[in-house]
Amino acid sequence: MFGMGMQELIVIFVIALLIFGPKKLPEIGRSLGRGLAEFKRASEELKEGLAAELAAEEERARPAAREEPQGTTPETPPTAGQEKRPEGTHETRNV
């Protein structure tokens, strides 16, 4: 825990016991525990909110990347050796 061993924790506990006394120490421990739990809960909510926002942003960006302008179809120009066939004719000739 934070790079401290058991001896350091005992020394800190003894100092806190001397400063605050045996009656006040359990109250301080409880309030510290509640504060840590609230902090953990808030950080989890923040993480979930950011993850949801990121997913929504990706979802909005995904369909825009897939859409093509309507009415136009992308055509590649014929390369050497390829000829464009008329669209209405389907007969093959051997010359």
C-alpha cells in the first residue's frame, strides 16, 4: 500500500492515536472510508460517461465515412488492355 511496510503503518496509527485519541479515531476512520468510497464511485461514473461519449462519437463518425454521394458511382478508368463495353450489348465476338 503506497510502498509502505507494516512498521510504517503501525507508526502512523500510533501517532494518529496519540493526536486524536481513542474516541475520535473510529469516527475519522469512518469518514475517511466514506470519502474514499465516494471518490471511487465518482471516478467510475466519470469513466463510464467518457466511454459512452466516445462510443457515441465513433458511432456518429462511422456512417459518415461509409456514405457516398448519391447519384454518382465511382468508376475506375480502364487500364491498358481493358476496353469499356457498351452497357446494352452482351454478345461476344471472336475476330
